[in-house]
Amino acid sequence: MSDSMIEQSVVDQFQEDGAVLLKGVFADWVKTLQAGLDRNLREPSPTARYHTGEGETPFFNDYCNWDRIPEYRSFVFDSPAAAVAAQLTGSAQVRMFHEHVVLKEAGNAVKTPWHQDQPYYCVNGAKTCSLWIALDHVTRDLAVEYIGGSHRWGKMYTPMFFSGKPVNDSQAWDDLPDIDGHRDDYRILGWETEPGDAIGFNFRTIHGAPANNSTARRAAIAFRWLGDDVTYADRGGATSPPFPGLMLKEDDIMDAPEFPLVWPNKEEKNA
């Protein structure tokens, strides 16, 4: 697949809704990503988390492992993902931000609450793109849901840990509206997906996911990309993921080893 296979109508939908389904775009990478996930589960990072209640099956989260898990690294640099992100965001260049594994085993009762990603992050900018890649079949009733157009509301909502505590209380964040109590007031998007399908969404798009009350696991890996208007944001406190030792200041471009420039690659630059 090349980025030219994304029709302009899909790009337009991403820009308008802040989330779009990309059918089968990474079907050729499912085995590689599954092998990377298997390695990640055997060798979790110090930041890995298992969210469970008493008697529940695991909900596994981990991130920022692309530079130590070869399968993830291969996807970052050898797949068309960065080019896809460039086309969706309209960026002349794209940097890798991080990857995020989300695995809900069958019967896990933990919901992913409604949230935006950008307030958790050390970045500002509109040209952002997460590519959430399904590794299992996910039915519509278990799918991640997105609030269409919420990336254009001009608001940043308080980032919260699953414990209910704020990640960072040094900012004057807005409080999320009661979406579940007023679902009919919002344009809620969601799609049934197969392994290799992807959902592209903006860091500011509000999204959440139900518990996995099915008899099958729901595994996905989201690769986060930074377009050419993204700059460093000093949140004045903690971010998730943390990037300790990062030598950037407010409004700096994200030019650091932690965030390699992936698209265009050197060969394309010199062509």
C-alpha cells in the first residue's frame, strides 16, 4: 500500500470528524505486530500496567517500546504508516511520537473512559494522528467510539488516571461533558474492525471504549504521529507518557532522538 491509496474523501472525513476507518491498510503487518505484542507481553516495560478488579481478566497497557522491540521498530520505519499520517494531516513531514498497546482480555470489565489524548501529552498542534491498528476482530458493540468533530471544539479536557486522579493539576483544564448521560446529543462514531484495519484519529478527538464482555480478547496497537505544526508543550507537571531528560523548551519543534523524523525518509529526501 502507498499513501496514494487513501482517497481524498477519506482525508476530508479525517479533517472533518477527527476519526476515520481505514479498511485493511495494514493487513500485511498483522503477523509482525502480533509477534511484537507477544514479545511485549513477555518483556513488559517498567511503565506497563494491568488494570483489573477482583476476579477480573487483565487489561494490559504499555507504551514507548518501539526502539527496543524490533517488530514495532520495523513497523515504524518500514510500513507506510508515517506516509498515511502525513496524508491525513496534510503534513510535509511526520515524526514518530510513541506507540501504545491496549489489550483487553475476554471478560475484562474495565471501561476506557471518555478522554482526549493531547492533554496527557507534551505536545501542542493540530496536525496529529494516531493510527489504532486492530489485531483481533472487534464487533461494533465493543468498538472504540469517537465524538465526531470534537477535535475542533477548541477545548482541552482534564487528563485523568484510571484511579480518578488527574495526571496533571497545574493547568486550567475543562471538565468533560456527561457524554454517556446524553449520547443522543453527540455524533458518536465507531466501526467493526478486522485485523489489519486501522482507525486514524486526531489527538484532540474525544474517545472511549466499553468493557470487553465478550469471549475473545481485543488487542490493538496505536502508533502516534506528529505532523509539521507540532511543538513541545511544557505542561508544568506530569505527562503520560513521561519523557524524562527531554531537552526541549516550550514551542520548540519536536526535534529530539525520542521523536525520529520518519517521513519523508532519507531516500525520498534525496530523490
